[in-house]
Amino acid sequence: MTKVNFVTNDKGEKIALMIPLDNKKLKGDNLLEYIEDLEDIIFLEFRKQEETVPLDKIISNLQVKGRINAV
């Protein structure tokens, strides 16, 4: 795994990443895939605290709005 370093502000909050580009595994498409994976992980971290909604409630709401047919 590639070592990622965090840049922090005066409060110690992580505000940026530094990725060493001298790693031979992170060339071309591999670098793009790695960055996309990091984006996914960051997105999930931010969303971790959000309230979840049961699937049946989502389906019910979509049916009420006429976006999907009732089963």
C-alpha cells in the first residue's frame, strides 16, 4: 500500500493529502484508480454520520411520487 501523508491546519484537522508519486505502482491508469479509490473512501467517511433510511421506506416514497410502480 502506498503511504499517504496528511496535511493538517493549526487545529490539527486534516485538510489535504500528499501522495508520493515516485511509487512505480502509481503510474498512468493506476494513479487515476488510486485517486478515485481515495475519493470514494473520503466520501464514505463524510457520509458515515448521516441518518440511514430503510429501503422499504424509499420504495414507498418512490411509489407515492409515481416514480416506480407498486409491486
